[in-house]
Amino acid sequence: MPSPFVWFDNIGATRDETTDFLSKTFGWSANDIGPMTFLTDEGELPFAATCDSMDGVSGWVPYIEVEDLEPAVANAVTNGAKIIAKNLIGPAGTATFMQDPGGAPLALWKRGEMTKP
């Protein structure tokens, strides 16, 4: 089974400084597309992004791909998740941000029709 984590956002109040830090420290390339800056390693496809701040979220946020977003979110809430932001539409699909019962952020994500393999 492939990794359940399909993407990572680094969300914070100092996006430019964070992007600069990651680029200088790890050699990752940055491509600012407006609402986020894609991060790549040696010409590969982007694997993460730095993003502007979001209420209730700070730091790295892993994305977990799901087949059907609404039932997956309902299941997470039933099991103790707290919703931070629901049904945010991005360039590759729709995500709901939440915190697990321990307070760690994560996003459940459904791939958009245009990005299906």
C-alpha cells in the first residue's frame, strides 16, 4: 500500500521566511504561485507547500487522501477529531483541516477530477 500521506503544507505567519529557511537548509526549490509556495527537490514534482497562516493551524500539516470526503470527515469527528476548516477547494482537490484528539493538525483530502491518475 502506498503511503497514506500524499502532501504536506507548512502553515504559518512567516511564509517567506519559512520558505527561505527550507530552501537554504535542505536545497529545496521554491515556486510561489500566490496563495502558496510549492517545494520541490531537484526538479521533481512538488511534494509540499508553505502557506499563509490559518486560524487554529501552525506547522506541518499532512494530507491523507480519501475516496469520499464527507463520510471520512464524519468518521474522524466520531472518533474525536475537531474540525478547523471544511471543504477548502485547492488546485488539486478539496480538503478539510482538523485536529486529532491530541491536537495535531491533519487534512483529509479528496483528489479533484482534473488530477485523477
